[in-house]
Amino acid sequence: MPARLAGPAHLNHYERAHWSIENKIHWVRDVTFHEDNSQVRTGTAPRALASFRNLGISTFRLAKRANIAHVRRDLLNHNDAFAAYGI
């Protein structure tokens, strides 16, 4: 993009949009699900596990649960597994 079209406000918008994705998905996967510590590295397993993590995060958010780490702690007690979804 030419410099005359890419003003500071325009560039700032794209930079903030990028970081909102980083903070919303990747940070949760890295910190809450410890994705960076995963030992799975062969075949399609890493992609499959990332998909399952994304599915879990999306499911929890659709259930109106903002704190993903708290939901995971709720799920540790199998008797209260449905509490994560408000059931």
C-alpha cells in the first residue's frame, strides 16, 4: 500500500485488529491450554488438537462464560461438568 494511502489511523486500525485476535484466541490457547508446552509434533495431531482447543473456547464463549480458565477448573470435577454450560 502506498504511504499516501496508509495514514497513521489506517495502520493503527489494522494493528489493533491483529492484536485483538492474538489476545482473544492465541493467548488463551497458550496460557490456559499450555499449547506451547505440547509435545505433539507429528502428522496432523497438532492441527487436530488446536481445532479441539478452538472448539472448546468457542463453546465456552457461546455459553456466555468469559473466564476460560475458570470453566476448565469447573470441568475438573466431573460431577459438575455441566456447570460450565450453566446446566
